[in-house]
Amino acid sequence: MASKPNRSSEGDLAKVVLDILADQPSGEATIATLIKEVPNRHKLTPEDWEPSKTRKNESLWEQIVRNIASHDDIPGNIIAEGYAERIKDGYSITDAGRLRVKARHR
């Protein structure tokens, strides 16, 4: 999951996604909720805001948030590592994910 210069990596954004999920009473959030909340919690670069070449009307960082589900079998991915799960239209945090967030914020 290599990152381009001056762009947030999938790993960077996945940490933010886990934080958002951990803050939800249900532990779940739709992609729409995540897309709305990520910029409030992560400083996105001008390069992050560049338009996606493959997804019309979407910025690169938004594509990366969606790609978490697409890369769910790649080591290091929050789904592959058991920290989150796919749900209809979004993600859900697991108990392991909650522990991961807690450990990061100590």
C-alpha cells in the first residue's frame, strides 16, 4: 500500500476510519458518513483532493476510503487484519479494532 508523495496512504486513512467507527455508538458507519467525517479528522493535501481518474465526481482520498473494502485480502488492510468488517454501504469496527484504536491513543 505504497503512497504517492504528498498524498495520504490507505493506511493513513484506515486509521482515521477506525477512529470514526470507534466513536459511533453502533461501531458502524456508511461510506457517506466516513466521506463526510474524514476531512474533519485528517489534514488532506491538495494531492488528496485531485479527481479520481477512475471514479467520476470523486477525489482520490474518497477512492482510497472505498478501496479499503477492495483490498480486504492484503496484509496490513484493516479488514484483512481483523480490525474492521464490511457491512452494507460501509464498515463496522471489531473488538480487535477497538483495542487497536485504544492502544494508539494511549
